[in-house]
Amino acid sequence: MALAARSLFALFLAVVAGFAVPAAATSASMVGVNYGRVADNIPPPEKVPSIVASIGVGRVRIYDADPHVLHAFANTGIEVIVTLPDRCLPSMAADPNEALVWVRANIQPYLPATKIAAVMVGNEILNNANDTDYALARSLVPTMENIHSALASLSLDGTVAVTTSHSLSVLAVPSYPPSAAVFRSELLPFIRPLIDFHARTDSPFFINAYPYFAYVKDSSQVALEYARLDPGAPSITDPGSGLCYTNLLHAQIDAVYHAIAAARGESAKRVMVWVSETGWPSAGDPNEIGATPENAGKYNSNLIRLVATNKGTPLMPGTPLRAYIFALFNENQKPGPTSERNYGLFKADGTPAYHLDIAVPLQNDPPSGEGSDEGSNDGSTLVPVGGSSGYFGFSSATVSFAAGAP
């Protein structure tokens, strides 16, 4: 290793070694990550906050409300979205007291040490293939109302939002151009009251948006650079709105904005669209073109840079983009094609799955509207690497060190 490289790496070690969880870098970050645990070989929860913080990410989403995970994130400054499992919806929709019992057991005891920012009610409920009679769909908004009421009764509704997530298949086909997008007609009886709920409670409408899926489905029509969010990719103009799109993720988000407006008109103007899942696999089956470490690294690096600009989409330029990367780890027990087990930023041993070439802002507003934490949970202050630019730079080398630290 060259002398300059050794000196730079020594500086990285000096900065990283002093901080178990550098909250100044993390609680302010607009980028989140999905922490899935469908695996038997990933680090235990108590090791995860330092791994998350090592890449400057300040928000995580988990797919349950596991007490070990919630305790692990206590006093770290990292915001957490917890999830109410799908199976709980029918009974909780019917019984407000059950919602109150759940909130008292799974939310209230962990606050304020663990910064629980939201409850995600189910995941892709409106696209559940097993919900053939729409029982879950009918339960969605009543459950959200009961959870919100339970939080309000405990004076927690100003701290913890209530929301849910959707795949892009809630949109009717075709959903291009964005200005022509509408929701599937059979879902409108469930989506309209959902939009009203979001507008009334100022909670975001979350979507799971994967430009990779569009690329792998029709790579002859979707340019890799456009799907990968590459700066300078050829742009596409929406003939209906006249807006110019330089990446597919912006087009997907604006398609949802247009669909919300078409479904609910005036009340839709209060609703923000955030991205609950997006990512790119680093490996796949032979027919899963583009699933490589290089493409995964470029997509997620571009995504983080895009979010860090604090700008919105062409349709909503004044509403900053918020997104959660899928996923934190490769999860070896996930079913399906090989790609499903290779979305992680990290391998199971806590080392990077690929190189990320990014710089993450130290200070930005958290999504809950709270002020950002100053310093780490040990009272230290994080100093930006490489000068006073206000950015915490990192490479695969520093991530490897931080992820492997005890």
C-alpha cells in the first residue's frame, strides 16, 4: 500500500475508532436502510447500529417490532420504523383496544431512548396475492386509524407516524408516462380513504420502487444508465406534462403522485410520496441481467447522492426525496431467485458486498421534524474526513473496518 494511502487509512481509523455510533452523522441523514433478518448468519442486533452508522445512514426500517432490535438501537440517534405484521390486521381493525395494547407493549416502552419514527402497518397489503377476498385490504385503514388513535391516547401521535407501504403494482398498466398513471380501479375503494388518512395525519405514502425490475423486464427499452440513476443518462420527456426525467426512479415516484391526484384531487396535495424500498442486487440467476456488484454499487451510490441533494422530483421539486435502501444484509434464507438473497449492502459477515462511492451529509433535517442530535452517544463530536466540507466521506476500506469493529 502506498504511503499516502496508508496515511489516509490511518486517518479513517482515528476517526472511526473513537465512535461506537457516530450519531452526528447518522441521525441527520435522509437516507434509510431496510434491516431484514431472513437469515441465520448475519450479525446479532447489538452489532448492527455501528454497521449502520459506519455508512452514514440515520434511519432503519425493520419488518417487525422485535424487542432485541429496538433495545439495540436505543441511545444511538438512529430513527427506526417498526412494522405491524400483516396477520395482525383483521383483529386489530375490529378492536381498538387491541391496537392500544400493541402500542403499549411495542412502542411506548422503548421511547424516547429508541427513536421510533413510524409504525408501518403491513407490507404491500393491497398487493397480497393471498388476499383474494380483500379481507386484509378492507382492514388496512381501520387498523391504521386504531393505531393512530392509540398513539394519540398516549400523547405519542406527534412523535410516531402511522403509514403503510405499496408495490408499484397498485398502479394500472401501463403506468407510463407518469402523467397518465392511475391506480387500479378495483383498489380505489381502499386507496381513497388511505389518501385521506395520510392527508389528515401528515404521514407519507410509501412505495417500494425498483428501477431494476423495469430494466430486467425489458432491457431493450429501458437504458441501464437511466435505471441506474447515472448522472448524465439520456433524459425522457413526459408528453403529457412536458417534464423531463433524467432517471427512472423519479419517473416512478411522480407516477404515484399523479395517481394520488387522480384518485383524490385536492386532499392529495398534502400527501408526500416516500420510497420505503429500493435497491439493486449484486448477484442473480443467468436470466437476471444486470445483477452485478458494479451495478449495485453504482445504483445505491447514485441514490444516496440523489437523496443528499435535498431536492424533489420534476413534478414535486420542493418536496425532498426520502428513500430506504433494500437492504442492509444479504439474507441467505429468502426464497425465490438468487437476486433475492443478494440485495445487501453488506455480506453476512458484516463486510461490504461491493464498493460505494459516496459522501453523506452530516446535517439534514430528520423526517420526524425533530432536531438532529449533536455528537455521538458517548459525548464525542464527529469530525468530517478530508477537511471542513461538512461531508463524512467513506470507502469500502473504512466501511470494512467499522463493520468489523467489536
